[in-house]
Amino acid sequence: MPEMSSRLSSLRALLPTLDSALQTFAASPSRFHIVHTINPSPAHPRTLYILDSSFNPPSRAHLSLATSALETSHPTSKNPIRLLLLFSTHNADKAPSPASFTQRLALMSAFATDIATSLHSDANIPIDIGLTKEPYYTDKSTAIEREGKDVYGSEARHVHLVGYDTLIRFCNPKYYPNHTPPLSALRPFFKAGHKLRVTQRPEDAGDASSKEFGSVEEQEGYLRGIKEGGLEKEGFEAGWRDSIEMVGGTGVGVSSTRVRNAAKEGRWDEKVGH
């Protein structure tokens, strides 16, 4: 308990700084800004992992998305690496609820510390907490490239760490009505060498929301269909197929909604992820 009390005290002390950074960002023309960093380093990354979420609240599923990527060696991931926890003040699908944006940033700060302590003791990977006003992944990466050069340099390749549900939205033509064909909107993202690392969302009998995404085999089939030209007419180009990697989940998937509901109802012993 003393450790928890100390942690809460540290977060409360951080709130005024986070609130000031949020208000300044909101009033500025900037589209991206870093508000806090764990394990800062002056070295520019070659690979920037990006975990983009509403973090309402951060969960064990978020932790798994981050740590599994950072601890897994991939032949196309070049060192040095860095992690960005990204929060968008404008979400394409979700209205703000229930935690305030400042509280979300405080939760993200605590979460960044959790990630750092979960990694190998000698990892010391820089972890940034950032804000963006862009609602779409393609525009978020563009904003990071343009306004994050001082920290990330000009050669960092972005690897967005996403769940299967996000892959569906990313490849949904309805989100790109101003482009013809609609998925041609993804061209700048893939042309820059950016990638998606998609974690499968296993079906969980205790989480009704997981059922809408189908079995793991169906999720693999969806991605295979894309890579075999299933969205070619909508503008998804064959050369992009190797820029989407799907990996298995590490335990039961969990939505932040389920975590909030369990907390609201006092179900503290409910298993909401491994």
C-alpha cells in the first residue's frame, strides 16, 4: 500500500503540468506534441513503435501490445527503437468519455512506467507520451514526421501496434470518402515505409464485444484476403501487403469498456486479461 500511495501522490503532482501542456496544445496550431518522456535519449530512433489508444483506462491488453513488440526481434525493425504512447483529442469513432483528457495523460504516464518496469532490466527504451489532433492513422504519422523531427529525426519508420478491430477500421473505405479510390489515402503511409503490427483478438466467452470479430482463423482469413487482392478495387495496392504483420494474442483480449464496467460495479476480482 505505501508504494501505491506514493504512486498516486506522484500522479496528482503531475496533473497541473499535464493540464497546462494539454491546454497549450489545444490552443496551438500544432498537430502533434510530446508532453512527457520516460527514459529520455538524444538518439534518434530507426524504428518508432506507436501505441495509439483512448487509454480509458490502460489495460493489460495494452501492456501486452507494447511489451510483446518491444521484446520481439523482427528482421525489419532497426535499432535504436523507441515507443510512443499516442492519444488523439479527435477520435474518428468515439466521443470523449468518462475520464478527462488530463486524467488520461496521467494514466498514460503511470502506464509508461509499467511498461518500462516490465521490460528486461537493461532495455532502457525511451517511452514518449504524445498528443495529436489527427483522427486517422495516416494523418497521425504525417504529423509525427513533420512535428516530431527534433526527437525522432527524419528516418524513423513507424510501426503502429494495433488490435484486429483497428485493422478493420484502417482498411474500411468509408473512412476515406475524399479519395478515389478511397484506400489510395493510405499511399503516403505505406510509401514512407510505415507498418501495422496487428495482434489477433481471441474470442472470450466473458466479453461479448469480442464475438463480433470472429475466430482467430477468420481474422487470419480477413488479412489473407486483403493481401490476395480483396481490396484492390478500393485502392489497396499489392505492394503494401508485406507492411501488415499479424501476430497471435498473448491471453484473453480485453476492451477498456469492460475494464471500466468492472470497476464501476466493484468487480475487482474479475479476470479482464492475462
